[in-house]
Amino acid sequence: RGDKERGKYAPLRTSIADSRMSRVIVKNLPKNITQDRLSKHFSSQGTVTDVKLMKTKEGVFRKFAFVGFQDEEQSHGAVKYFNKTFIDSSKIVVEVALPFGDDGISRPWSKYSEGSSANRQGLAEKKTKRQEKEED
């Protein structure tokens, strides 16, 4: 039940024991969160190696991010510690992330994700509008 994103990693709800990833996905973030603040927040559970806030092509924050840790143990600890906790008034969901393209990841559904039917429909509409403009 994960989203396949254009980023390097995509989520999958799985047991922590099944995964060998040192990266987590954090969903339902407040719209004003920054990379620095998210890094500081998660650093209580280990060494944060990177934080990537996911945005649309237009630069609109999609309210989720990937947080990388130094090793699997730290990322699993972060999932246990932070899942279903709050940042400001937003109840966040923290899950282990799997490598992009993993067979266990379900079909994308977001209009921003390549391969989703909503994305294909939006691209087809844009193409039709461009053709109409060219004909005028």
C-alpha cells in the first residue's frame, strides 16, 4: 500500500523485521516543516544522514518526507519511537522505506506520480490543450 514516487525511495507497510533499509518515510507532516527541523526532531533516535521533503514539480510540499539514518537499527528505532506521534498538531506516520522499484510496492495513485492513471490522464489533457492551441 505504498506510493511509488519520483524520488529515490518509496514506502511499503511491512514489519520492521522484514526490511533492511536505513531510511524511513514520514507522512502527514505539517506544511511549514523544514529539513533542519525534521532532522533535529529525528536525531534523538540516531544519526540522521539526510532528509528529503517531497514536492510537486511546481514546488508544492506534499506533506511527506524521507529521513535517512546511519544504519537499520536506528531507522527501526525511529519507526517504533515516532510512529503515530505528533509534530505540532499533525499526527505523523513513520514507516520503513523500501528501495524505489521494489516488487512489494503497489501501483502509484497520486496525480504527481509517474505511472498512475491520474498522472496519465493529466498528461493526456495537457497534450490535448496544447494541440488545440497550436491549431488556433
